[in-house]
Amino acid sequence: MRGLLLTSIAAMMLGTGDRSDAEACRFAGTTDPSGKVAVTADVTETNGTTHVDVAATFETTTMFWFRIHYLVEEVSTWRSGELETVGVNTRYLLGSHIVRQTWDLFKRDRGGMRGYRVQAKSRTDFQRRHPGFVQHWDPSTFGLPWLDDYSAASPERRADLDLTTSPLSSNLLSPLALAFYWVRWLPPGGQDKAVFLPGFKADKLVDVPMTAAPWHGGTVWRTPLRYSVLSKTPPSIATAWMSADRHLLRLALDLHEPRGAGSGVLTQEGCEGPPVVPSKAPQ
């Protein structure tokens, strides 16, 4: 029901009275040794504008039996297959204690992706610094629409978060939109993709080589994950399985870094609405 509500709100934000398609999918899975992951992926397409909202919650237990909660939502807007804006809300809690919460927004301009941030150390500090946004402080609001209130938050301009690569690729992708939507509409064959990591202060742009192969009437995509904190050998691998009708069925990660390794699998639990066909996909 929450996914349907968010999809309806997103459709209204993109303009009523226009042609609009919408889909909402739910995923659940585990990570080793004891993590649980849940994801909702909502997509709308209205007259050439695609809106992708992916919200993920991760929960695990530390060796001292504290519950760790990590929440991340990526909301991206695309026009004719080109990334225009991306907003990221991340929340990190230890038990019920809020460790860190940030709301970032990136807007495309001629110089790249220009970054803004809203954050504070406590609710009192948040109330003082961002009074027009304080209704979003409580972790229970995670996943509810927040971008409409962002300008009232008086966000801080953060040039250190900017992506200033010039020229900026017209086919730039964001990570969660790629994983849960755009991978389903990529042309067949091997290809390299430029992926922007919003909110990172270093290594903000990564090249992702991807290869596709037939699988049970659908497609399976595999890519090595190359990043500074990951080991080169053995390689870290991401794998995505698609059905013949372009639904994402499963997503798996196998990660390796100097201190150890980890893996996780997400499986689709259901979708409402047919797959949203973009007016144009990144090439």
C-alpha cells in the first residue's frame, strides 16, 4: 500500500492530466551473516519524464546485540533518458539512537551535478538550522515524499559534493536507478556505463562494465564492481536477472575487500502495474 501511495503522489508531482504510466515493485532478501534487506522501487513515466524512487532498508545485529538500521532512498528524475536531478536520503541508526541523517539533492547544469545538503546532529539543531524541514527528522518518516519541502529547508550549498567532470556524459546513471530500473532497458551486448555516486566526497564517478546473456527467456546481466575500497582479486560481482517481460526478478552482490567478504540476494515479491517503458533509455 505504501508503494502505491508513493507512486500516486509521484504521478501528481509530475503533472495531472498528462499521459502517465506507473509501476511499483517490492523486494526482500538477506545478507550474510544476519542482515535483512527490503526494497521498494516505484517508477512513473509522464510525457518523456521518468521518475524513479528506490527506498531500501537494511537491518542487522552487531556482536554486542545492538540493532543496526541503515536506510537509503534515491529519487531521480530523467528527461528523454538523461539524468536531471537526483535526491538521496540516508539514515543510520544504532538501536533507536540516530547516528547520522542526511538529505542531498543534485541538479544538473552545464558544469555537472551541483550538490546541496541538509543535515544536523540533533532534532534541536535540526529545528534551528532547517525549521521548514523539521517534519522529516523522525526516522518513521523515511520513504515519505520530501523533495517538495526541500527548498523550505534552506539547504546548504555543498561544492565538495559536486560532480564537475567535463563534459558530463549525457548518459550518466545513478546507482539505484540503474540497479532497479535502467538495467531492464539497456540494449543487449557488452557495454560500459558511467555511474555517479551522489553524496560521495571522493571517487564520485565510476565506470561499470556490463555484459548480458540469455536466461530462461529473459536476460542476466553481470558486472564487476570496481571501487577503491574493494579488492581487485577476487573481484566483487553484481548480477541481475530479468524476465522476458522486463521485470527485475533477482539481484545479487558478492563483495570482497581487504578485511573480508560479504554477499546478499534480493528477490522480487510482487509488482503492481505493468513495466514502465521509458520514452528513451541511456545508450
